Amino acid sequence: MYSPRRVLLTGFGPFGNYPDNPSWMAVKTLHESAIPVKKNLAALVTALNIPTEYQAVLDAVPGFHAQPPILPEKYTPPMTMDPPEDGFDLIIHVGVGRTGGLCAERLAHKTGYAFPDNARQVCSCPSDRSPIVQLTAPQGPPIIIGGKGALRGFGKPKYPDAEFADELFTSLNIGRLVEDLTSGPNPLNIQPSDDPGRYLCDFIYYCSLAEGERAGRGTPVLFVHCPPVKQDMSTAEVAEGLKRIIKSCFDQL
């Protein structure tokens, strides 16, 4: 009998038209569940709810890749398991996307974050002194940042160009993952994607891939987009899809 594998699964909190974020609705159902991944081997899931805010991502994600991981208590459901001393074996971030089923994202972008988050804050650009910039009062109509918007994102000194490329790729074979999940008598509604969206989904993915590289443990990181609730998939179907994705990921490890 092998020691269980440990998986960190994150979803996002409310934003925009989603007072109940579909990603968290699915992710939270898997908290502290045991998912069979191989013969005599299970993966134990820790679920985490992240606010749809740039600063929350910057504050939380480095701790995910620490040994042992540091999880922000204010975003974590009650836990009976301590974080694994040696770190997580797999980290999967989940966010709501377009209709059409699940999307397994291959890559994440360093810049191009022109939209404000749920706190009406935006990422920095080279001329800003702070990594996060407050736009206006928290209330008001949505804003799209023009001009410098393409430059906003991860910059120096946190993620210097010499160390971190404009695009970071998951170490998982997305083509193999999707083929595995869509073949056979019970195909999953999932497709590969190279467009994580340049919003909080893309942002947390880049941050996690970069911190994974910095930690040097080789922890696989993946981002999965789920559709809005009742559009193509129910919450239960998304949760079941995530379980199958976790198993398929461990088939590559």
C-alpha cells in the first residue's frame, strides 16, 4: 500500500455576474475526498477558495509551493488533514469560462491584464510603483484599462524577464490528457486550450507555474476552465470531470 498522493484544488470566489462562482461550487464538493488514481493508491484533495482579486493571488500562491505548504486560513474550508510536509503532488486551479464544456489550459501569460478585479484593482505596469493599483472607489461601472493595459501583469523584481518567460507552459501533456479523457465509452466534455483569458484565471496560472519553477520541486500545475452552471455541464458533472482529470494527471506522473 502506497502513501496517498496530495492534491491542491482551487476555485474562485464571487465576481461579476457570479455571486456563486461555478468553479468553487464544483471544487468545494471534493474537499478532503479520496480519489482512486491507481491500484492501491488514492489522491487526497484539499480545496481552497480564492477571492477574484490580483492581490489575493499574489499573497496566497507562493505558499502553495512551499514545504510544507502555507494555506491562508481565511480562504480555506475547515480541514482535518495537515498540509503535506513535502508539498503537494499536483496543483489544479479551476475557474469559470465560456460555454462548451471543460478546457484544459496549456499555458499562461505574463502580461496583458487590462481588466480590474473584483476589488476594482489592476496589475501594475512598468511605470507603477506598486504591484497592484487601486482604480477608483470599489463601486461603479466596469472599466477596461486602455493604453498601458497590454503591459500590466507580472514584472520586475518579482518575476524578472531573465528568469520567467512571457508564456509559461504546464509540464503536463495536455494532448495526452484530453485524448485519454475523450476516448472510450464515456467521453468527458473537455478540450485543449491556449487561451486562459488574461484575467484572474490566467493570472493565477502564471503565478503558480512561476512559483513552481522557483520552488524547483517539479510539482505539476494545471488550469481547468469550467462552463457556467447549467450550460453544458452541471456542478456534479464538473466535479466528476475534475476527479477524472486528477486521475489522468497521475497517469502521467
